[in-house]
Amino acid sequence: MTSYTTLPSWPSAYQETGATAVLKEHNADFVVTEIPLGLPSGEGEHVWLAVEKNCANTHYVAAQIAEFAGVRELDVGYAGLKDRYAITRQWFSVWMPKTQEPDFTSFNHPEFKIHSQARHIKKLRPGDLMGNHFDILLREVEGDRALIEHNLTQIKEHGVPNYFGPQRFGQAGDNVANGYAMLNREIRVRNKKKKGIYLSAVRSFIFNEVLAYRIQNQLWGKQIPGDVLDEQGVATGPMWGRGRPTTQDEALSIEDAIAGQHAGLCEGLEFSGLNQDRRALAAVPENLLWSWPETSQLRLTFSLPAGYYATSLIRECVETTEPERYVPQ
């Protein structure tokens, strides 16, 4: 039986550079700016807040905003979860239909700052964003600069495998192991938020397994018979759930084979109420630029669509370590 207590070492698409670097030595080394679907209109039942946070997770900030506004945490919305050990800029919304909103910009907190506020007709919900812009500084870079830049050039042209990043899986992949135990009724999870985290981790694991198979068999970045393409013409992989996969032929055979290897996960997902969905197998960054501020420092700037991971790009160029303070969320 497959053990899910540790994550596999999923393969890279490009040549190994042998380079190493330190990621997030300081919070300011990892700056994320949300790209919203739109800006607040100035009218409506919801107050949108432009927030910059530093060393705080999104759930915590939402709870602090709710307490300051005197509303339930359920009344605070956001489009995406952002890294804790980073400087991140994102929007929050607060439902205040019949209440005069306070001056949120006066809320002084050591871990985040509210820069502006404006009313809007809609609550922010998960996924309500176009993507994120990243400004990342890698420190203590050791390795062949030419090989690193070769891979970056390839990435700029062809993209990277669209793996779910390690933060999706929890400490040492515990979310997958717990998800397996939950789906097979070995443990009972009553907390809806925790249940959702486990289900997301299991679906992400299956997707990564399909993607890894295609890379190992030189099928990544290619269209094969039976592929389902997204709107940009990129081949997609399965987000497992109820219903048959929409792939056919060779693509279906691959997905069925992976499902057979992880039958306990896939069968559990089918009975969990989640429906089949698709996700692009490749992520193509926009406006990817790089520079060397110092000999041992590499700066990367680029944008990715919502739900895509910057770490999936970085891992194709250098192997990174992070300070001991870092714990994936």
C-alpha cells in the first residue's frame, strides 16, 4: 500500500543546474502583489480594503479585521491565501450593509497595514483574482550562472510544470496522509475548513502525480491523443472528483493508471461530493525578468495566473532552502 506520510520527489522538466540558494531569508525577499479582477466601484454593501501584510497569514489578518469592524469572520472575504513569511499586498472585503464603516486605515497593527478602503457591490471570494505578481530575491546562490539563465530562458519561452507547491500539502505532506485517513474513515474531521484543506491536498497530489508521469515519459509540454485543452490551448490534468475524466485515448490511459495506483484517494474523492475539474499542466509566466544585484543574489520578477505557484518556477532553476522559521501553511 502506498504511504502518504512523505511526498515524492517529483521530477523537473528542465536540465538540473545543480545550483542552490536561500529563499525567504527576509520577508522582503518575497513580495507578492495581487492582481485583482477589478477595483471597487465606490458603492455597495461591502467595504474593500487594500492591505499589505508582513509575517502574518491571511486567516489571521481576516480575523483581526473582523474584530476591529465588529463583524463575524464569515463577513470578511479575500480572493486568495498568501504566504506568511513574505510581504504581500492583497484585497479584503467586509460586509457592512447597514453600518457606517470605521476608518480602517487608522487600524495600527505590527503585522499589516490597511492603505485604503472603498465600497463595492460584491464580496471577495476565493479565486476572485486574475493572478499575482512576484518580486523574489534569492540569496547565497551557488552554481553555474549560465545554466541557471539557460533554464530561465527556456521557462520564459515554454513555461514550467504547473505543480502545486509544497505549501498545499502541509508539513512533510501531512495533509495528504490526513486526507487519506479521512476519506477512508480512519479519522473523523468535523472542522469544515480543515476538511477542505485535506480534500484540496489530495486532489493536488493526484494532479502532481499525473504531471510527474508525463514529465518522466517526455510527454510534458506536448499534446497527446485524447488531451483536454484549456482556453489557451494548454493540455490539462485532472482535479479528481465525481464523473468520468473528459480525456480519451492515451491521456485517459495515463490518468486511469495514476488513479489505479492511488485508488484509496480517488475513490474517496469521488464520494466526497467534489466534481471532476481540470487544471493546466503548464504555467507560462508573464514578463519574466531576472538580474544579479550581487554575485550571489538572483532577483526574479514575473506574474502568474491565480492558483499557480512561484516555487514551481524557482525549482526549475535552483534548489532552495528556507530559514528554520518557515513552516508551510
